[in-house]
Amino acid sequence: MSPLLGLLRKEFFHIRRDRRTAAVLMAIPVIQVLLFGYAIRTDVNNVRLAIVDPVPNDVTISLRNHFAATDTFRIVAVVRRTEDLEPLFQAGTAQQAIVFGHGFATDIGRREPAQLLVLTDATEPNTGSLLQAYTEAVVQQYTATELARTGGLRIVPSVRMQFNPTRASSNLFVPGLMAFVLTIISALMTAISLTREKETGTMETLLVSPLRPWEIIVGKVFPYLVIGFLSVLLVLAAARLVFDVPLRGSLPLLLFESALYILVSLAFGILISSRTASQRVAMMATFLTTLLPNVLLSGFIFPIESMPAPLRALSFVIPGRWFVVIARGIMLKGIGLEFLWRETLFMAALATVLLAVSIRSFHERLE
């Protein structure tokens, strides 16, 4: 037998013996194809639309019905004053708003150009541009339909981008990159660190030491908690100084939310390390369960509203989804806990459950 054949036989034997590694290797391409195939969507659906109609009449109601009849828009609120839009945008209830002026119907009746204000949440610049194009298409379609019927109708939409008027892509990616970086440092490095102790045999040395199991866990993961927190400060400094990303909200609140997200990621790392015996398997499992979902299903790059219902439901247990909303809300919108309490509660619940399960699982594995 040649040395090459011997090496190949040995490697296949190791893979066959380590069935978890083989299963993960076979699962990775399938999961990647499914996630990328269903999660990557350049179009936008289920757009949350608010309408300001101070004087409802046949013309404004007709145009509102045109928006409601499309598959793209979903009317979430109809209000009388423009001031009522701010809470809707800050809470994420509305992504876009159509504002009718008091003289809209009068201008239409006089065959004069009627002004229509379109407000768009541009914290996601690409999505904001698509929403603007969709809105203009609906208005043009309505104008063409009514012009053929009555003649002389002309609507001039005026577009205004909220929270990110320059549509800078860095304002979209930098808050999302914080979640990605913290996941690598917290989840991946924790999982590799704990499984390394098993591979090198030093875990037995720790077990016979006076340290208790929870002290071993704290000693192994606390450095990564500190490193993750310092990474948040460095990312924020780079975002502000290099990319000019604003920080309109509370810095202490953002640091608190970042620490909460780090705890969730650390819990994932502990849980993965308790169920794996090698660094290679821990690394692949972390990639499948944390890194990949946090990129595809968090709204970091692709809008969640356009994903199929099963993936939208799955995104509720992805901590990156909640952290991205929090980071963008604090940095770009300047909102506080009164609008982010739901996302904070979801992350706190995830942290509590995952920490309890992971510590118990790790304790049982040590025993």
C-alpha cells in the first residue's frame, strides 16, 4: 500500500469514527444552500406603511386603497397629524409613511399638481431606496389610471429619508458587524477554549483541583467577556472616527445591551463545548448555530420581512436579530429603552435560558 493510500485510509477512518464530525460536515452544505436560498431576497415585501390623512376624502381614500391592494404594502396606521409618525418610526411599527396635505384633494380638483410627502426609514439604505421606488410606482400607476378616466391628474411625490438622509451604507453595516464580531469573540472562542481543555487532557487537572465546576466556567469565559466588551468600545470608536456613523442615543444603554448580547453568545459557546469533544467539531457547530444564522436571519443584510414564514419564525430565537435592531435604534434613531424594551426582554430571556441550560449541561458533562 502506498503512503498516500495509507494516509487517505487513516483519515477516512478518523472521520468514520468521529461520527459527529462526519454528520456536521455533511450537514453544512445542505444547511447553507437552504438558508442562502430562502434568506437571500433583494425584493421587499410586507412593508409597514403609515398614512397621514388630515382630511379624508374620496381622492385620498382611493389612493390609500391602491397601496392596500398591492402585495408589497401593509397599512399599519392612519393618523391625522404628522407628529404622530415619530413614535411609529422609532418603535419600528412603520417603515414608510405617506403624508397627504390639507389641500391635496383641492389641487386634484383644480387640475393642479398635488404634493405628496413620502417619508422613508433609511436605517437600511438599500431597503429605503427600494421602498421609494415601490411607492413612486404605485403613485404613477394610480395617476395613469385616474388620468385615463378623468384627465388632468398629476401627483408630485416629495421623498425624505429619515435617520440616514445620505443613505450611507456604513450606517447599515457597522451596527450589524458589531453582532458578528461579538459572536466570533464570545461564542466561537469560548467553545474552542473549553474543548481545547478536553483535547489536551488538562480538563482532568482542573477537575481534581479545588475549583468548583462553576468556577472553572467563570475562569474560562470571563476573559472573553472582557475582550468582547473592549471590542465593543473599539468598534464604536472606529465607527465614529473612521466611518462617521452617528451615535444619537445613550452610550451606557448601548454598552449594557452589548454586554447582554455577549452573555447570550458566551452561553452558546458553553453549550456547544459541553456537547462536543474536539475543537474542530466545536468550530463547525458554532459556525452552523451562531455565525451563519446571525448573518442571514438577523436582518443584518437581508430584510426579515421578505423571508418565508418559517425563517421569520426561526429568527425570533436568533439573538443577532434583536441586537441589530437595538444597535441601529440607539445609534441611528437615538431611541431609548422605552422603544427597545421588547428586544431587550427577548435577549434577557435568551441569556437566562441559555446560561441555565449550558451551565447545567457543562456541569453534567464534567461529572
